[in-house]
Amino acid sequence: MTGISAALVKELRDQTGAPMMDCKRALLDTNGDLEAAKRLLRERGMASAEKRAGRATTEGKVGYRVAEDGKRGTIVAVGCETEPVSNNDEFLAYAKNVLEAVEADGPDAAERLDEERKALSGKLGENIVIAGAARFQAVNGARIDGYSHPPANKLGVLVQVRGGSPDLSRKLAMHIAASSPQWIGREDVPEDVVTSEREIFANTDEVQSKPEQAREKIVEGMLNKRFFAERVLNDQPWIHDTGKTVGQALSEEGAEVLEFERFALAG
């Protein structure tokens, strides 16, 4: 077949959203067979998606959903390469599909949407990835809350808290978003990590220049202020009142954090 009508090209484009020249090429390669052209476009889109797989995805959306009773929560992070694509209706619809799948069937459900991901990647011309997915189920009377940082919504948190008020759980989600803790309490930090940090501080010029009998105390102070206070949630300064730690804020309400997940699309 040597020629393809503009009407047929338009029909294929309307049905697939693929660029006009790609539609024309697919129709030429399939002798004007619309269904075969659609299949070919999908195959080519998936192939190009594989080629894009290594490209950085610093844009996208982090979205969460919490049940009205606070007993179940879901969070997903879907990455892309540019801000315009992160606000594209089809990208947003795909991200919503991922969230709903994870909400219904757990984090592994996101893998079921991989064909859809590849097809969308081919259509939009960007690497698209599911950067993270989690679902929490409340235990022992705990409450789940979440936060997504506006306006870009590239950073989000899901947290499970036992005790305290709904206002506290919301504030905790915001704090975790802002302060990026790695662990909840000191007891959660692997001992080899603490040992390594202690050795690093002990070997600094700042410590080595001090009298030997004072070094151990100095190292412990540095560990408290420069490691635990930065990376352990309960030791971090409470962003809503920096005169106290998160642990103190929790203690005042008789609350404790059971788990959290924080997803951020860096860029």
C-alpha cells in the first residue's frame, strides 16, 4: 500500500494519542490495517519505554489515601522526567490507577499495571516508574494519617500512630515530610550503624585535638546532636515547636509512632 489517507491517520491518532508521523508509519507498515497499526504502536511504545528505563525520574506525583475511619492508608509514588508530564491527564489517571490497585490488593498489585506503564511511557515519550508503594492497616486502636506536600506533590508521607489526637497524627506526617527521619527510635538503629558513626566522630580532628579523657564524652554528645537528632524521629526537634523533641510531643499526648513511609521524588 503506497498511500494512507489523512482520515485514517487521524482516526488512529484519536484512538491512540500517538504522534501523527508515528501513526502514519504504523499504518504504512501494516498496509492500512487499523487494528494491526494499534498493536504495532503499542509494541513500539513498549520497546522505547525499555530504552528510557535508565533515565532519571525526578518529577511525578506522590499520592495517598486514608479511609475515613483512619484504619487503612495507602501511598504511592509515580515518577516521570518532566513537570509537564507530571501534570498530564493521562499520567495522573495512571497514578490514580496505581493508588487504587495498591489500596485494594497491596503494594505488589502495582506490578500488574506494568504493561500500562510501558504503553504510557511510549505514548508520552518519558521514562515512567513506580518509585514506591505501601499500604498500612491499623493495629490495636492505632490511627493512620498522611500528607502530600503542595503544590508539586512530589513528597508524601503515611504514618501510623497509636494514641493522641487526629491533629497530632497529621502534624507527625508533616514533620516526617519536612525532617526525613530514617528510624522511629534509637532502638531501631542497627548497632553497626551506631558503631560506625561513633568511630567517624572519634577520628575527626575536632575530637582528636581534645584531651584523651574528654574524647568519649565529646563523641557521645556529637552522636546525640549530629546523628540521633538528625535521623531518628523521636530525637528530632519537633517542627511545630522546636523547643521540644518529637518524642516529648508524643509523650505529652501518650502517643507513639508504630510505622511510617516517606516517598520523595528528588529534583
